[in-house]
Amino acid sequence: MKKKKIVLAYSGGLDTTYCACRYGADAELELYTITVNTGGFSDEELQQIETKALKSGAIKHISVDATVPLYDECLRYLVYGNVLKNQTYPLSVSAERAIQAKKVAEYALEISADVIAHGSTGAGNDQVRFDMIFTATHPNAEIWTPVRDEELSREQEIAYLKEKGIDIDAKKAQYSINQGIWGTSVGGVETLNSNGYLPESAWPTQLSKNEPEELRLSFKKGELISVNGTKYAHPVDAIKAVQKIAGPFAIGRDIHVGDTIIGIKGRVGFEAAAPVLIIKAHHLLEKHTLTKWQLSWKDQISAFYGNWLHEGQLLDPVMRDMEAFLTNTQQSVTGTVFLRLYPYRYELLGIESDYDLMSSDFGKYGETNSGWTGNDVRGFTKIAGNQTGIWKQVQLKAAIKGQDNG
């Protein structure tokens, strides 16, 4: 009898290691594991993950570096759109999961797998993101999710793995940590309730810089190309440089409260120094280089784009339409943004750009003007307020007529 070929999205964490042990021990299955690295693993960690996967029963394990596809297909548009969900969260995990799911499904197609598995629980967003992209990309494959289907607790998983001789750091397993190039999410008992903050020890990056530092971020058509005067071949490398500089200041820490795809509220801690600084710097540059209606429509489209990505809908063709709009808005978003970094906070100092619409050639706000006269403004104001004035007069006449008739 032919064995079923199963591909497991494997991170080496508690949930996916549980899945690997379960499927690896099944004589009727051929288990293949894949780790899609979106910037959260070192070479040493990837080697350790492979060793753990093979020990857990996989007959083959591969690692795929997807940091560049992550940027090219997701992150560039989150920067173009200045996307922070609920004005807080840079969608670190949302973007990563979409690309990870695509790469896993593509691998499953490549080896003609019968089953795709993932370690999501039944309580969060990832289950929907993985299922949705797996189904769209490899519709003939079954999707297996033992942690979700069996409603397992972390304690039950740890106990099972100990029986199988797989060591799991129970203390580390108290926090669910997902690290990537676009930030690190941190979930624990403190985030399960509406009141509570993560302890200092729970944050992966500890405060180690105390003296203020200047930071210069240079953009070309909306993409980060230079950090403190050093140019980078790809924005991925520039993002890593910003994180290396700003991470030790413990900048970008927060707890996001939002609506999950399945309709409940959720809280998650995150640290994202590079994403927060890049988005805020980019937004400031746009305030100087875009018109008010470009900014207005960008705000609306970006909010929808971020939410739809968050809900696992990267493959929806409407996303390509919005990406085309966002890309077109970036033609003049070129220049340098100046920042100052402090422990836990930062300041946006200003910008320099050849496309700065705040040029003194056209006037200085509240002081002088060179492109118009006071009489021009007087006439403009009269025309701009004409319809409102007519409306007010009509309302007044109607009210008087009503009193007379009464």
C-alpha cells in the first residue's frame, strides 16, 4: 500500500515539533518538513531545527530563505502604505505567514504531497491564513492540524514530547515567540487578559543602549536604500541595518489589541524597531512630497490593504490593484529623513528632499506668500464657501416662513 506523503510547515517550536513526532511515528506516512525563513533564524538555528525535524521522524527536511520574496511581495507595500494595524501593529506575523504558506504549498506541489500540515491552534489567526493559501495553491491536498483538531494544551504537548525523548524548554515554551525581519511577536499569559504587560525578561531584545543616537534613513521612490549614508543593494539589508542600530534601544515595543479573523478580540506583544522607524520616517517624507488627496486616498486604500493581508487574503486579485496604486504614489517619495533615538522612544527631526512641497519658493505658512495675494485669498474664500452660504440662507428663510405660517 502506497504511503501518504505529508508536508509539514515546521518551525522547530512546540506545536510543530508535536506534529512532527506524531506523523513521523506513523508507519503509513512519509513525513517531509520545511522551514521557511523570513528573517528570524540564524544558520546555526536552522541546523538545529533540521536536526530536531529528522529526530522527530522526518525523512527529509529543507529550509527556504524567503526574506527577499517577503519584502518584494508584501513588505514594500506595507511601507508604501504606512500600514500599522489599528495605528499600532506593523503586521509582522501577518505578512510572514502569507509568504510562508505560499512556499510550503509550492513545495507540496513540487513533491506531489497528499497532505499539508501545520501546527496552528484553533484560537488564532494563523489557522485561517495557512488553510486559505494552502487551499488556493494546492486544492487537491488534505490539510491536517492535530493541535487544533484535538484541542491540545501546551502542557499536553510538552508531556507527549518528553515521552518521545524530545527536549522542550518548558520555561521558554511559556511564551509564544515569532521572530522575523519585520518584527517579533510575543504572546504569554499576560496577553491572554485585557490588563497586564509583558515582563522585561519576556522581550527577546533587551535594552543595551542609553545614549542618544542620530539616524538618517534615505528613500528612493518609497524604498529604503541607505542608512546613515551606507547604501544597500536590497531593502532587506537596509531593514536589517536599522534593526541592528535601533533594536538595542528597545524601541518599537507595544501590545496590539485587535480583531481576529474568527471574530474575537486578541492581544499580542511585539517588538519592531526597524518596521516602526521605517514606516514613521516614510510617512513623514510623504507628508512633504505628496498632495493632500494622494495622502487621503492612500490612507483609505492602505487601511483596507493591511486588514485584508492580516486576514490571509494576499492572493485576492484586488490586492494587485491596490499594490499598483500604492506603487504609483511613490514616484516622488525620495529624500532623507532625520531621526534621534533614545531608550524606548524616538524623535522625527525633519526631512530633505528635492520633491519637498513645503518649498519656501511658494510661501511660508503663517508668515509670507509669493504665489498669491490677499485679494486672491479673499475671492477664493468667497467661492469656496458659496454653497454653504446659500444653504444657510435657504435654511434661515425656510425657518422664518415656517414661523409666519405657524
